[in-house]
Amino acid sequence: MSLLLAAVSAVPTASVAASASTVASAAVVASDLATFVQTTVPSIVASILPSGVTSTSPNLNYEPLALMSRQFEILATAVGALSGALIAVRKRFDIIGVVTLAVVAGLGGGMIRDVLLQKYGIAAFQHEYLLWTALVAALMGFFFADLVRHGRRVFLLVDAVSLGLFAVIGADKGLVANIGVFAAIMLGAITSTGGGVLRDVLTGEVPNVMQPGSLYAAAAVLGSIAYVTLVAWLDVVKPAAALVAVLVTLGLRLMSVWFGWSTPRPMDLTSHVKRFVPLRVRRAAKRVGEVLPDVPSPPGTAWHPEEQSDDETAAPETTATTNTPGTDADPP
């Protein structure tokens, strides 16, 4: 009898030991994978790239990047401000409205970034030449709107380059502030597109970066991801990483305009997923839904079962246009 009890008690002990060994082996595999990703991959990349491209001291990656010269910073700010001024003129704003929209479009993204960081002050207020640039651009748009529109193709190229540069600057400020990789990527995207979002909100429009269209915000996000990946993971020196990130953003932006690439629209995959759910589970879920009390949702909320009209469900046509920088859906 004692032998039987001992055998029975040994069974749970053996299962617990087996579970513990499985967990331990899984932890070892995860640790080895993390070590491979964090150390081995950067070492392989460093052995492939020239010696001057990668950095052997990670601390160098937390020094601020002096990327844009004052001349290009002024040019990029002027392009953003001109886009805001042209929209204000098209909507028949007065001089105050034109200046306000130009300043917001040209400097709004950097202001949002600096407010979120709360570390370095507002760059637009620390460097007054940026405010003067936005003001001059506003006056150009107010008095010479037709002349400015003739240079839209040049502005598209400059805007695409400045989109990548502002994405790099925003992401770099996040890395310097040591706020985390994902937050640094978000700061890069906000710096590039925040001004356009504020501009559209002030004019009562749905922000263009949130609507299907050519790759604008998406290009800025991918450029930020490229920069943060190269700097924070692969230890690539900042000038080389910035060049790659700007080229990625520039290429995606221009190709999306020329080839008509568009961001994807929402699609409902419920009917496809239902096929893989057992019928018994679906019936049980339906019974639970019938038992629960029916709580009415006010119209306009996310849960209100409004049926879309034919005009809303029909996908509008998308065409490739070379629009004024920062205004994906604006006519020339």
C-alpha cells in the first residue's frame, strides 16, 4: 500500500518537474534570441558596412544631431507655411487668418513635439528667424497666390525632402531625451505631419493625413522607423542613418505620387473569420448577446448601428497628383 501511495505522489512531482524544465528551456531560447537580436545582428551589420558608418560607442548616439543647416531649415519652414497660406487664400481668409494658418502649417509640428518633450523649450520661439520665415511666406501667399502655385512641382520635391528631415529631427530628439524607441518614432511622425493636422483642424476639414491618399504620414513614419532602427539598434552613425531615412521618406513620397499608391481603406474581415469559428461557439455567443439587455447607442457614436449610404460605401477614385506640399488632396 505504501508503495502505491508513493507512486501516486510521484506523478504530480514528475509533471511539475517536466513543466519547470519546459519553462526553463523556453526562457533559455528567448534569452538566446534576445542576445542574437541585440548583439549578434549589429555585429554582423558592422562587419559588412564600412568602419566609418557604424559607431563602437553607443553613447555617441545620444548626442543631438546637427542635421539641417539654417538655409534648408528656412526653406522647409517656408514650404510648409506656403501650403497653409494657399489654403487660407482659397478659403477667403483675411490677412490674420492667412498668417495664422501659415505659422501653424510651417511650425506646428515642431511646436507639438517640443510641448510633448517638455525639455528643450519651443524651438520656433528660440529661433525667431523661423517665425519671420513663416510670416514672409504668409505674405507671399496672400499677395502672390497664383505665382506661388506655378512652382508646385519644385515645392513637392522640397516638401518631400523636408518631410524626411523633420521626421529624422523629431525622432532624434526623442532618442536624445531617452524616451523609448516607439515614442521616438511617434515624435518623428508628429514633427513631420503635426502642422498639416493643425492646419486642417483650424479650417474645419478632416486632416488629410487621416484620409486615404498618397503616402505622406506613412512615409514619415517609415522614415522615422528607419532612422531609429539604424541608430538605436544597429549603432549606425547619425549622419549616415539620417541620409538613409531621408532617402526612404523621399522615395516613398515621390513614388506614391507618381504611381498613384494609396494608403489602404478599412475592410471588414468578420465574414471570413467566422468560417474558422466552430458553430457551437457562434451559437453560444449569439445566445449570450440575446440575454444581455439592449442598451441604445446615441447616433453618431462608434457603436451606433448606422447603415452607410451608397455614396459612403462606394470607394472614391484615387488619382496621383502633385499637390502643394503638405496638402495631399488640395487642387492646384
